[in-house]
Amino acid sequence: MLKVLFIGDIVGKIGRHAVYNLLPRIKEQEGIDLVIANSENTAGGMGITSKIAHQLLSYGVDIITMGNHVWRKNELLSTIDEIPNFIRPANYPPGTPGNGYVIYDYLNMYKVAVINIAGRVFMDNLDCPFRTADNILSGLPDDVRIIIVDFHAEATSEKIAMGWYLAGRVSAVIGTHTHVMTADESILANRTAYITDVGMTGPFDSVIGVKKEIALSRFLTCMPARFEVASRDVRLSAVVIEIENTTGRAASIDRLQLKSNTDKHNDDK
């Protein structure tokens, strides 16, 4: 049985510190074999840098997934292919730097495919995520049994639709992007672990990671303001998925949310 920890959207330096502080304990207590983390908000709340990606890998993250903020830091355009086990949404047009999926060889025992796909509803007009999933699945080697999909999307309807679309064909469909953990974890078609959104790793005394006063001002005045990452009530949100090694069938999915001791002022740039 493979135990996978999927960490929800890591926000800013404060979120990275939560991963650093909590991940070793989670891996030991839960017996985690593989760690996947959505990291598209790690650099000051939007995007990621190569330096931060390597930092997360050094903390114990095995595979990094992204989303619609993948290109917020221009340097990634030239460095993305140098980062191991780093994927961006697969439904960007052909010729886009980087890869949309990775096949991870776990201890030379079995292979795990991790696929990153972005939604289109209320998001960018990318290629069809459903057809993109079909194309990737049809091209995977026959010996890949375990397949995990990070579906980075806004609309709950689109996420649920993707869950049912891939039910029975993949091991897990994990929703990211909205930063709010949902309570609908389930096993679809007796095979596929699913949750609409795994939530956020970052400051909960905020509006989905942003300082409350800034977000409220935007809503009340409709005037632009630079978002800043908040710093208090820091939590790590994740799911733990158990997957049968030989069949790729998910046996369980459980929500996990832990407070971090990084609850202090943090000047995140």
C-alpha cells in the first residue's frame, strides 16, 4: 500500500515555513511514502521561483504541482526544465516550457504518474482539460498503475465533473486553487479518491491568504491594491491517500489540517 500526502496550495514564506516545521512529523506519524504539494502561491503569494522550488524539495516534497499563477515569476520560463519533478498545467498550448505530468519511480518498485491540469471555468482559456486528461492517460506506459491528478480549478461543478470523468481510470483526483478545504472526500467508482479542494497551507487569519484589510478594501471600494500575504493562524492542509500498489485502486482518503508554530509576524516578500 502506497501512502500519499497531498499538500494544499502553499501560500508565501509563512506557508513554506509550515511545510518545513510540520512535514517531517507528518511523514513519520502517518507513514507517508510520497509527498505532492501544490506550490503556485509560494513566492509572496503568487508564483514560484527556482530557488523556492528546490527549497521545497529539500524539505521533503517529492513532486511539485502548479496552477494558473505558474508564470508570475518570469525567471521560471528559463529555469523550469532544470527543476526535478516539477509540473505545470498540462493543458497549456504546445511549445509551452515545462511538463504537464511526471512519472515518478518509487524506490525502483513501481511507477506513479502525477498529472497537473487547470480548469477553464472562470479561469484562463486553456485547452480542454477533459481531452487533455484523455490524451495523457492514453500515452502512459502499461506498467503505470498509480495515477494522481491535481485539477487546479475554480468552479466546484467543473471539479466534480472531472472527478466523475476520471472515476475508475485514475487513483485520485485532488482539487486545488480555491484555498478552502471541502468536506466531500470520497472514493468514486470503487477506485478513485476524490476531494473538490484540499485547501490552503498558510495563514487562516486572512481572506484566502491575503491580509484581511487589503481584501476588504478591494471589495468595498473596487479600487486596485497590492495583495500582501497575512501571517497569523498558520495551518497546513492536506489529504492522506492510501493506494494499492499493484492495482492503483485508492483504499482511503482522509483530510488533515494541522496548526503550525509559525504563528508570528512574518515579513513575506
